[in-house]
Amino acid sequence: MGRLGVPVDSYSYAHGLKACIAASSSHEAAAARVREVHAHAIRREYSSHTHVATTLVDCYAKLGVVTYAERVFASMPDRNVVSWSAMIGCYAKNERPGDAIVTLPGDDGF
């Protein structure tokens, strides 16, 4: 988009990240593309936008890279119900149900 003179915005990153997962032929290729888009979003200061960060959490969850998802979630300045659900879903998808329960907003999780 940028090469064509079309400005990139936070929605472009969110949809681009989803495309990285859908269009990649292998797990490694998807992971490389997601990391590349993530780095670009950081450079352009879009990675802290709630829907971009939430999409990153979801992508890293699908790739099984829970540590990256946790880092993105921890760095989010604003979280909403979708963000919390994405992080809880990340733990559930990656066989960490205990962490999913503890992650629930509130004093003691559930």
C-alpha cells in the first residue's frame, strides 16, 4: 500500500496481520510475516493501538508463540473486552487453561 501512495493505518495492520496467517503456506512463513508486520507497526507507532495489538495477540496465539502474545498484551496502554478475550483465548488455544483463568480481569481471576 505504501509503495502505491496509499496511506497505511491501524486497520491496514490488523487486516494485514490476519492475511499473514491465512496466506502463508507454512507455520514458519506465517511467523516470519507476522513478526515483519509487527516490526513495521512498531516503527510506525501503530503497535499500541488496541485493535492492532489485539490482532497481534490473536496471531501469536495461533502461531503458538505465547511469550510474544503476553508481551504485546502487557504493553497495551488500553485494553477492552476483546483484548482480554484474545489473551484468554491465547492461553486456551495453547493448552494453558490455568493461565486463562488467572488472566480474567478482577482480583483473583474467576
